[in-house]
Amino acid sequence: MSKKHRSTEDWLHSPIESDLGTLWLAGHLSGNDYIPKHKMRILGRYALILVLDGEVYYKDDADRSTVLQKDHAVFVTPDLAHAYGGLNGSSWSQSYMVFDGPQFDLLQSAQSIHSKQPFFKIDSAAHWSEQFKDRILAHSNNPNSQSAIRTISQFSKLLVEMITEAPRSIRKEDQWLKTSKELLERPQNSEWMPPTQVAKAVGMSYENFRKLFTRHAGVPPAKFQRQRKIDRACSAIYRESVNFKELAEELEFCDVYHFSKAFRQVKGMPPSSYRRSVRGE
């Protein structure tokens, strides 16, 4: 990271640590601090960047690239390789916070914090910057374990409030992901669309589609579709005495053997055992 012409204001002189999580770094930064586009970093922790002024480029290894301006936020997860900085070397300013721990992992897994797109518009970066700063500096007046728990809890609350109050047109789930799930999880015109065709339908190469879908949905598209097929099979088995051969054909498995194998992988038992368990046979 370049460090020329920087002006910094540290809000923390030591980490705020608790069983809920740790706030490692926080403060205000202005000047030409940036991460080069060709040297994207993986931080290994969560980070929130609030753009206070200037124009900022953003790029990550999920092929997302954009220009951010005042009142934009960037939220990056521990495993996301990314880069950002002043557009064309211009000066800009930011507030930043770096944190990790089970509290934030839980919020992330529950999609309570903004994981669908790492950049989004907020109503006032300056307002939220002051809110976070006041909460963090309040800990300095009483730095003990109970204060740390309160600070991490209130920091989490502020984070969720800021994100849920962000403009919905920017915060909403990417349309490509919503469309992809709809195409994968049910047959289209009586046929199941394979992931390679879904990728084309949303305008992506398959490798990029598979990578992005896995990042956002938590499973590869083929596995997502297989799980949905087995969910449909479970519903059919529960409702009626179904012929497994016909069910395998309907779900487009090669034969009953491959259907049973997939069923066992997803449910941990063969379909015959599942039928006995739900129908009392």
C-alpha cells in the first residue's frame, strides 16, 4: 500500500478485544493512500471503508470494478482479494475499520451485513463516521472487558443499522444471482437448465459464473441445483407413493442408481429409507 502524502487520525491505540469479536484498527485517513489494481490484497479480516470525499476506484477478484464517490461504503470479507484508491492518483479521504470474530461471522452467515455486493451507497458517510468514532472512543475512557463487549455489540448494531438503511436500489441482491437461482431450482419448460446454460442466460462465462455463484450462495451452482432436485424428490415422496424410476427421469438423473446416489449424498440415506421414515412404512 502506498503511503505518500497521508494524513491520519487513529481512533484506536490498541485493539478492542472481546469474546464477541475484535476491533483491530479504526480511524480517518486522507491523502493518496491506495492499493494498486495489479496487487490486490486479501486482508484476512472484515473491513469497512466510508468514502468521505474524492473519487475512488474499486476492483476485486470477482471481476467487479467501479468508481465510488462521496457517501459510498466498501465492505470486504476476509477472503476477498480487492484493491481501491484515488481515481487516477487523485486525493481522497476515508474512515476505516478492521474487525473480526464470531459476532461478525454470524451476521455475515445470516446475511445481516452486506455480503451481496461489497460497495453501496449510504445516506451520509460523515454521519456514520462520527457514529462509529464516538462509539469507539467511548471505550478509551473505560477500557475493560465489559466495556469491550458493549463496544463490539454497539459497533455491530451500528453496522447493521447503516447497511439496512442504505438505499434499497443499491443494496438489493444482484439481479443475476436472483435469476440464476430461479433458473437452477426448478425446471424451465419441463426441462432442467444445466449450470452452463444458466451462465449464458445471465451473460457470464461459466468459470466466472461458478466462482461468483459459489461465493454468494455458499455452494457451486451444480450442487445448488442437485440439492433443489432432491428437495423436490422429498416432497414427492412425502405426498404420495412415487415410482423412483419415474422420479429419476423427471429430475433428469441418468437412472435410479444415480438418483439414489445423489439422494444419499444430500440426505444421508437412500430414498427408500427416507420414504419409510416419512410415511411410517
